[in-house]
Amino acid sequence: MPKIARPLRSVLYIPGSKPRALDKARGLPCDAIIFDLEDAVTPDEKVAARDTLAEALKEGRYGNRYRVIRINGLDTPWGADDAAAAAKMDADAVLLPKVGSPADLEALTEIVGDIPLWAMMETPGAMLNAAAIAAHRQLEAMVMGTNDLAKDLQTRFRADRLPLITGLGLCVLAAKAHECAVIDGVYNAFKDDEGLKVECDQGRDMGFDGKTLIHPAQLDVANAAFSPSEEEAELARRQIAAFEEIEASGQGVAVVDGKIVENLHVATARETLAKLDAIAAMNEG
């Protein structure tokens, strides 16, 4: 069973230093929020941002959105203090940037204790160590840092993300093997809905659970892309019904739309319907 039994279709970065943005996030239709103390906060604001974020989380009103705090790296002047502060905040997990090995996560546990951890996967070394990182006992999710990965790989931008596919695939495999969530990287052109949809569809087809987002305008596209469609739900119901009918009669094999339906198809169909139920429950909450 996955360590996080809830949808994570849209994971929105919010600067931890901006009270207005922290307040606005309370009303946004995202499944999770990454409260960022790292890239979205300038060096001269980093210390004060901890208090700003702590106050916002203490006030609450984030509903059932999953709350994750991204700290600065432990090799920076702010990382250790960020981690100590995050451990006292009302959040669901702590996200560590530039994770390269399980040792990085272990160093974080020495500060935050048994709080669930998320790992930014954004370097070539992280790709090669993905399986070991995913196996860490406290890791709940991997988050792709595709901008940093592309920089380190010295690639050029391609809409099909071909230069990144090996790394993306290694992380998906590692996450699925260890029942972690795996969240795709950001799409930088936040006004390009068509391009975002293409990248979301690619990520969904690869097995990602959702996508990290840099702007609220991207939420609707990501939520739709990582939700089962009406056609998928209808097919799932027909597959389950056909399989159960054949199973009850003890005769022949189940066939839907000219294709044999086996146990594995029924398991996938039930997961599809369960995800729809979870999304509906979350929207009602």
C-alpha cells in the first residue's frame, strides 16, 4: 500500500516568506502545498521566513491540503535551523533539496526525528541512487527537480523531455518499488496551458502521481490530467462488472470491447474508481 493514501495531483510551491501568498493558498484547489524556504526565498529573508511560515501554519485553515515544508540544504547556513524550526511546525512532511544518497536523509532525521520526509531528486547522482533513496524508512515521496537536473546534464530544452527520460524513469521505478509517491517536475511557462497539458499527460503516462506547479493558473490542467477521465471510469466499471459476472458463473473469460479482462485489469479498474472516490472526498472536505 502506498505510504500516502491520497491524491497528489497538484503540488503547488508557495514562498514561505510571503504572507499574502500563504493566505491565498488556503483557497486554492491544490492537493498539496510545498511551503518553500529554499529557492523562493532570498538570502536576506530566509531567517524571517521561518517565523512567517510558522505563524501561517499555526493559524491553519489549509483544509485537507497536504502540507510540506521545503527547507534549505543542510550544507547551507540555513538548513539545520530550517529543519529544527520545521520539526515544530504544523506540517505533514519535510522536503530536503539536492538529496544524493540515503545518508542525506539520515542526517535530516537526526534533526527532525520521525517526521515523514520528501526528497528533491535533481542531480545525476540522485538518479543513480534513486532505489537506495526510495528505500529510506521515512521517505514518503520523491519530487523531481527537472530544472536543476537539466542544468547538470547540460541538455537543451525539448518538449518531449527526451534528455531527462532516463532519470525520470529511474525515479518512477524506485518510487513504485518502495511504495513512495513520485511527483513530476515543474513546467516553467505558466501561461502555456497546452504545453503544460502535454507534459502532464506524459508524466501521468509514465506513472507519476502528480506534478509540482509554480503558479495557481496551472492547477486546473494538472488536476484534470492526473484524475481518471469519465471514459476511464466507465471502462473500469464495465471491466469489474464483466469479470464478476464470469467469476460468478464459473464459465469462460471476461471480455470487454474485444479485450480479455484478467485479475490485473480488475485491480487497476478498482484503483481507478478508488482514486475518483478519494478525489471526491477531498473536494467535499
